[in-house]
Amino acid sequence: MIAIFPEIAACSASGDLERLGILVRNYFGEDQKFAPNLNMSQIMKNVGIDVQRLPLDGRAALLAKDEKGVFQIFSVLTEGLSPEEEKFILAHQLGHFLMHVQPLIARGDWNVSGYKEAVCPMKRYGQGEDGIKISLEDQEAESLADNFAAAALMPKAMIKRAMEKVQSEEKVAKFFGLPQTVIRRRLQQIGMAAANQPANFIEAAQQIGQPLDSKLAVEAMENTPQLKAPSASSMPKSLAANSYGKTDSRTAVIHKSKETSSGRPKGPKLLKGMERIRELARQVDKGL
């Protein structure tokens, strides 16, 4: 039996997908409220949607019909889907139901219809365009359902904490039981794209424009296999200054040398390796 909860209906209408995903876990998750790897078949059953597996010419279909005032909702999945694909499709279909079917049922405007998934929503979400031409209205509906599925399966706070803890897309993907492409897209959505974080000392140095001699680079990479880029608030002054463009006066000035009383130049050009980098940092900190 389908029950319509006012809080969920109001959240669906507002388009707040992050909160809607949490409400679904709270209302229908039972002991899965905080589970990273959701059993979506059980969630659908708790919502009142019957899940069946039959041979189909597409990936799945969501069917809703009114039997003399009693609504029956079916999710039909084609055979042979991977566990990851099945989970994402079910979450996608639940999004369709909550945002596109339930409002019509509440108004009494729904008879018999549904949504057919000709392509894989999980691949479309993780990889972008699916190559199928559909109307703008249908594109918006599919995108909403995809994004709801991501919010429900990978709550923002949960995936953020997981990524901060393990610093590995592969491990986070196993944690949520989803492909890395899906994890990467979700991280991008919440402004935490792992692909933008330096993988090692060399990549970090290249991002801030710091020259390295080859011996130092190899030694640093061996001793620092994973270096997280510092935030702007915690970045040392010397490091921040070196992150400006080449034309910036604070960067350009460190390449100048001073004359001693004997006429010999002094400063970073006489130093090599780590000593040179330390001298550069000291001079920038002094505002030279």
C-alpha cells in the first residue's frame, strides 16, 4: 500500500534533493538509516513499490496504475543487471515516483502510465550524456531522478567524511558499493572533486609553481606518497606567495640577487636543493 507523507511530498515539491534523500532513509530505511551500501530493494518494499525481474527490451520500467482508487506501483528490472546498476536504477525510479508520480496521485490526476529506462541511469550519471535524443522536459525529469539517486545513495555528509578519511576514490567506491565514476561525479557535485587534489609532492609543487631539482623531487615523492593540498586559510605565507602568476611582483622579486660589499651576488642563486627553497621562503616571508 502506498502512503503519502506530507513532509516528503513538500520536500519533493521544493526540489531539495539532498534533504529528500535523508528523509527517504529516515522514513523507509529502518536499520539502514546510516548504511553506506543501501539495500534499495528493501527500501522500495517499505515505500510500497513491488520489485520484479523480467526480460525487458530496456533496463527497467516503473509502472503505476489506479485500481478503483487503490494505487499499485511496480518496478520491473530486466534480468542480468549488476548489483551496482540495479541499486542505482531502483533509487532513480524512486526519484521518479516521489517527484513525478506521487504529486499526480495526490491530485487525483494519475491513471495508468510510468517511466521506461531505455539506458542505464548509473552510466548516464557517471559518464554524462547517454547519446539518446529526448525532449528538454524529459531530460530535466531524468536528471532530477539521477541526482536524487545520488543524494539518497551517497548522502553529502557521509561521502565527504569517507573521502576525507581514506583519501581514495577506490576505497570510497567499495564503501558505497558503486563504481568510481559515480563516486567522482558525486564528489564534483558537492565541490570535493578528488581529481583536483594533488596525488604526490611533484604534482603539488607543479600546481603552486615551485621549481624542483630532480634529486629533491624523487626523494620527496618517495617519502611523501600522498600530499594533500593545503587550504588557503592554513597555507604558509611563503607557499601562498609562490602560487601567484609569474608576472606578480611578489613572485618575480625572489629571482633578483643583491650585491655584497665585495661585489659578489648573494641570495638564493648561490644555494641548491632544499637550502635554496628554504631561502626563497625566508625572503618571501620578509616581504622581499
